[in-house]
Amino acid sequence: LKIPHEIKEGLSAIQDDLRKKLPGEIRWVKPRGMHLTLKFLGNIEEGMVEEVAAALERASEGHSAMTLVPEGLGCFPSPKRPRVVWVGLTGDVNGLVALQKSVEESLVPLGFQPEKKGFHPHLTLGRGKRSGGSWAKWLGRIDAPVLGGFDVSEVVLYKSDLKPQGAIYTRLAVAPLEARGEG
């Protein structure tokens, strides 16, 4: 899902605050590339893009646009072994979880297996440079500002190209969600 520019600016400010407290500990995600992943597909053949786009269209049917609110800091897989630092999401999380489940189910016939781990809605801020870094203890001491909500009205299929300066994301297809009140 696309993240609006003003939310990315707020996430960047959180990164700046964390960067001061955790110098050299984390590789930060570039704000321009921030998004909310519903399903990571890995490498797919170019010929499958249309099939995946059609599956996303089917998955989006019956799901209404929603409002999400970035709020709170956390890490994966656990505070004792942190590897990823993230901002959580509140708002219409039930709608988001239902949408993610529909996306998973719509892609199974194309050969994409459902994730074994449960879906945990979050926006990744960065990844630890080494396993078990000491930075997770700081997360509980940092007040992450509430950035305000943002509306989600479409599911986007992105292609990512990994470059030395970070991933470059290109939109390949868009599946609209229903306007509120239509679903």
C-alpha cells in the first residue's frame, strides 16, 4: 500500500530521532521507498504480472477504502534478538487484515504460498546491522509521535530493483478498493 508523502516525512523524523540515539546500529529505509507490504512475491516472471494484477483486482473486491494511523515503535523478531525496527498501525486494522488475507488467498492459485507467520501490520524504519544489537532497549524509552491517519484506497503491485543506494520501486498495477459505504 502506498504511504502519503506527509506520513513519510513524519516517519523520517522518527528515524532522525532514533539515528541520534542509535548511531551506526541500523540501516535505515529510505523514506521515498516506504510502503506497507501485504504480500512479498519475490522474483516473478514478467509474463505473470497481468495474472498477479488480476488476482489483486479480485482480492480488492468487497473491501472498502480505510484509514490507518502509524503509532508506536517495535521490533522483529523480538526485543532480545532485534533485526527490524518498525512503526505499528492502528485505525481500520481489521479491514487491513481482511484485505491482506484476501490478497494471500487470491495468489495461491498462481503458486504463491501463504505466509507461515501471521500478518503484523507495520511500516519498516530500518534493519539492524547485526543480530542481537543492543538498540531494542531504546525503543521503549522513545515516544514515537502519532503522525495522524492516512487513507488507503488502492492496492499497488510494485516492482523493486535493488540498487546500492537502496531499492527503487516502480508501480506495475493498481487495484482500487471500494469507496466507503459501497462495501
